[in-house]
Amino acid sequence: MEIEISQPYYVGDIGCWAERTEVHKAASLGHASHLQDLIEGGASVNVVAVDSITPLHEACLRGQARCVQLLLDAGAQVDARNVDGSTPLCDACSAGSLECVKLLLERNSDCVKLLIAMDACLEAYDLYYGTPLHVACVNAHTECVKVLLNAGAKVNAARLHETPLHHAAKHMRVEMIEVLVEFGANIYARDQHNRKPVDYTTPGSPSEACLQFYENNPMTLQQLSRLAVRRKLGTTALNVIAQLDMPKLIISYLCYQ
């Protein structure tokens, strides 16, 4: 794409003027159809303007969720940093755009790690989506689920009595089911329809077999001990456990490594 030289724009509060592409402009203004045409025409979604601003930065800063979706689907770099070190996630948070934040979190567990490192609330509750753990399970992002749980997210948090395990069961994600149960998910929890997670699996499926196995085989004393330690330490678990004077093998086990 050619860079337009007649359309300067102001970047943040730094007082720096730069030139931007049509992709930047469409993303910033929320012109989704035009952005789609540009992408289909071969325009780069990772082109940078002065200060390393990408179209994804622009869309997130203005809360243009539809454009964010288009850019991510086209391969936009989710963790791109501008000259100040800000990522699209930083800009989405700055704009207060919940939808843009969710779209970014769905793409990369590193974003989750960043929010956790910045002391983001693990139990922040959204009326329609529930907690971040619910969102990760609904969108079948197992890596994000692992990161959230290891950071101390409540595995049995409920939205309308529906737990993250219910969502994992609905999506037939065996690995996710196993992770949730290992972190103490209640396999007998019932939702607003009085249904257990196993009730949402397909008869004869690996997911059903997995949940039935857990119903018929209690956790080992070793597993229960790990859960007890992690529950006692809560969100401080990873930091505290790393400082314990005990064999590395035990530390790794307590940290689910």
C-alpha cells in the first residue's frame, strides 16, 4: 500500500505527527467494509506508521471491535508494541473497550499473563460472560485457562450456576476438562437447568468418558494435598511456592508444571 503524504495525524499526547496508510485510517474510523476490501486486496495488516503504530493499535485505541476482529483474522500481530512499549491490549484497556479486550485475550495467552502481571482482577465479573475463566472456557482457549488457574482464578466461579467446567464439557474439550478437574473443579456442580457437566457431553464421547472416570475415581491423596496448599495460598501461590525450601520436583508439582 502506498503511504499517503497529505493526511497527517496526531499520535497520543507526545506531540508527534506522522503519516498513515489507508489501513490505519479505516481501522481508526471503524470503516469495516473498507478495511475488509483493503485486506482482500493484499494490504498488510501489520504495516507500521511513525512510532510503530499498527492498524490494530489504532482500532483498539478507538474501540473499533469489528475492525479489531478483521485485523486479527487477517493475521495482525496481537502483541505488537509501539515506540512507547504499548500493545494493542494496552490501548483497548485505555479506551475502556471490553469487547476489544476480549477479542485480544482470545488470541494470545501472553495477553492474559500481562494482565495478571499488572494485578488485573482475576474474578472481574461481566453480566453476560461471567469471569475471565468463563470467557476462556467458552472460547475453548486451553492455554488461557491454564494461565488463569495457575494464577489463582477460582475454578468453581459460577454464572447462573454455570461453572467453567460446564463450558468445557459443552465444547467437548478433554484437555480442558482434565485441567479444570486437576485444579479442583466440581464435577457434580449443577447449573440453572439442574444439569451436571457430564450431562452436556455426547454419549460415548471422550469427554463423557473423561468425566465419568472422575466421577468413579476419587482424587489421590497427593492431588488433594496439592489442592489444599494452593487454596490456602490463593493468588500468592506461585510466588510463595517458589521460595519454599523443598525439592524442585515438589515445587514443580505444586506449580502444575
